[in-house]
Amino acid sequence: MIDNAPVGEAALAGPPLPPPSLRLGVDKAALAANWKALDRLSGSARAGAAVKADCYGLGAATCVPVLRDAGCETFFVAHWSEVPDVIAHVPGAQVAVLHGVSNQAECAYARAVGAVPVINSVEQAALWSTTGGGRCHLMLDTGINRLGIAPGEAGDTAIGGLAVDLLMSHLASADENTAMNRMQAELLGEAADAIPHQRLSLANSAGIALGNRFTLDVTRPGLALYGGVPREELADVIRPVVRVAAQVLQCRQLAPGDGVGYNSAFIANSHMRVGTVSMGYADGFLRGRGPGNALWHEARRLPILGKVSMDMVVVDLTTAPDLAAGDWLEVPWNIADAAQQNALSPYEMLTVLGARLRRI
């Protein structure tokens, strides 16, 4: 049996925790600057902000106030469970829930807090209307084949009964120069002639760089807010946001033939000094990021040796013989730098941040 009862105050009482051996830094000035740049590049449109997945792993409590104060007025989440962390900082009417409503409980919750569902099907449209209706957004699927009504359903009576604010679609390949982008914009334009609405929205981060044909009334940047560069046109305006550091736990000397970590994936071929660092795949530094990568101390590169463990990595201290237990190392997390990713997408580099880092 799983006990889901809340933890009592007595259980939470105790001495303050000692300082952690991990640091997650969010450059708030860079986050605000990124939103302002994307809003400016949106032309006559207004930029919203995708803050789903706890602001891509960086924390709604940290990021939403920054985006709000920068001027953002529309915030997009995926799940209803994400709404409370956002409306703690902005009015519910500014929060859109991309997964829409699938039952009466979600409809009731939306009205109670003022959040706006993104209707994704004729069935969701009927449910929303029969439970009271009201302001909503509507997603049109124009080719990504995830969520949204089909273009042929634009004339359905259930759709016609909606009070649609944002009529939306989502670009499938905005990071590429492809005819599909134009086709999706045209399909959204055709649906706009058939569906009463207040505003149009199509462009994500990459879509903003495609120009005014795609920015329309409201843009929905996500990755670029947090430092990702999905198109090279954004490279000069998007600033890194994430900074991660980890502490050296222990230093040791290796002799020739000594193995490091699981399966002795690294074997020393000479005497060398190494450091064990408080960072592992449970913190989001996945095993795939180990081979060929390094941590840094100031300008000194410290190659990773062997496999990344759940809570630790081992680095070569040859270039930094002065380092000792307790010193801090930079963990590369510049998601615009593809060389750091080792087959991970920049989206994954953000959203896999472990709970230990996100609590700091």
C-alpha cells in the first residue's frame, strides 16, 4: 500500500540542512532579455511563454515572475497539475492548458481558477460547451498529427459554439526551411475564415525566426527563452540562462592499470590525479554526456573518466593539480552548444534536470 498522506509538520521539523554540493543557477537577466528579444522579433504580435514542465526544468517559481515582469501576458502549460505553480504568480486567465479538457472535473477546475483550456477535438468542444462553455483556445492540427481538430472539422456545430480566443496550430518543422511551414500557415489561414476567433497563434521559438507570415497575433516561445537556439537567425540574440556547478567530493591518485567506475571503462596508463564530483545521471547529467566531455574549472578542461554514475562522475585533474575536495567545478549546460549534447536534444538537456538540482 502506498501512503499518500501529507507529511506532518513534526516530520518536517529539524535542524537546517547543510549547504548542497550542487548548484543550479538561472540567469534571470538573460531570461528576461531573451523574452524581450523574442517579443521584439515577433513584430506586431505579442510573445507569450511556454512554461510547461516546470519552465523546462528551471522552476516556475523562479521563471514565471521574471517573464511576467518582462511583459509576458500569456503562459502555456501542458497539464492541469502545472496550473497552480503558474497562477501563484499571474492571474489564471493568462494561463492556457495545452492538453485541453477530457472530463467534467477539469472543466470545473478551469472555471474555478480562471485558466483557459486549449480545445483539441470535437469531443472536447462538446464537453466544454455542455458544462458551461466560456472563453477557450482552439488547436487546429495542420500536419504535426498530435493534438487538434482536423481542418475538415472546422465547420462542426460543436466548434461553431465555442468562444474561441486563440485559434492555434503548431509548426512541425520550424527549425528547417521546408514547404510544410508554408502549408501549415495556409491551412491555419483557411480555418480562420471558417472559425470565429479573436487572435491567431502559430509560431514557436523557431517559428518566430520565420517572419511575420508566421508570427500572426501571439507567439509561443519555449526553448529559446531558456537559452536554446533552434535556428541560426536567433544565435546573436539568445543568451545562455542555465548555470550548473558541482563540488569535488574527493581526490585520489591512480596508478597505471587502475580502473575508474563501473566496468573499469577507463584504465589509467600512467600515474594521475583524479577527482570524484557530486554530479550524476540522477541530476540530469546522463551517461550519454560522459564520453568525450569534460567539466571545467575556470579555463581548465577536466575530462570525464569512465561511466557517469547515478550521483558521481570522475574527472582528470592533470590540468588542475591544485584542486581539492570542496572546490566547485562548472558543469557545461549551454544548451545552444551542440557539442555538449552527445545525442541529446537541447529540450532534453533542460527537462532532465534532476530533482536534487531543481530543489536548490
